[in-house]
Amino acid sequence: MSNRRNFLKLSMLTAAGIASSRVLASSGSNDTLPQNIIYSEENPGRWPKKAGSHLPMVTVEGKKVTIKTEHGMSEVHYIVRHTLVAENGDVLGEKTFYPTDEQAISEFEIPDGYSILYATSFCNKHDLWIMEVNI
Ligand SMILES: [Fe+2]
């Protein structure tokens, strides 16, 4: 059971990583993925009014990275998960939230050698959002 869970988790993160880099690398009409799969500040897709409350906001202090999504947490509408993935696909951190959590905030310690990271935040109603961070 644990192997299956790990496989699914890895598959989801891998897919998100590949998709996000394609979305971030593309611009305007040259997108390689259909719109409305992954959202970013530059590409809020069908949720243009939701960017402020769904983009993962990242702060870096030394080796500590903090991800915060300014989004309410309730039983019917909440942030499900944060991930932090390096440019090469290394998963550096992940945290799953529950509706009873007060805030969607996560902290990770980053090993040496990484300069470009991708933070993701997934809302149960407004999908997957990504923020690129240069450290
Ligand atoms: Fe939402």
C-alpha cells in the first residue's frame, strides 16, 4: 500500500513538474499545454480574480523556505497541498493540509546547490497554482 501511495505521489509531482515547466517556459499563444491546467501569476487562466488568494507566496531566509497561500481554510474550500520542487525535478518538500488547519503555510530547509525552485499550491476548488523562485 505504501509503495502504491509513493508511486502515485511521485507520478503526480512528476506530472506537475513537467507541466509547470512547460507552462512557465511558454508564453501567450505558444503554450504547449491547454489553458486551465496549471495557473500562475502570468497565466491565471479562468481564475483571474483568484490569483491573490491562490498563488503560493514564497519567502527565503538562508536555507529556510516558507510557502504561504493567503486562502481561507474551511471544510468545503481549502488549500489541500504545497510542494517545493527543484528545477531538476527533485522534490524538496511537500505538505498536505486539512480543512481544520488554520493556515496553508509550510516550511522547508533547502540543501545546497539549488537556485531555481517551484512552489505549488493546490486548492480543492481552484486547482493548481505555481510560483517560480530564484534563490
Ligand atoms: Fe480556492
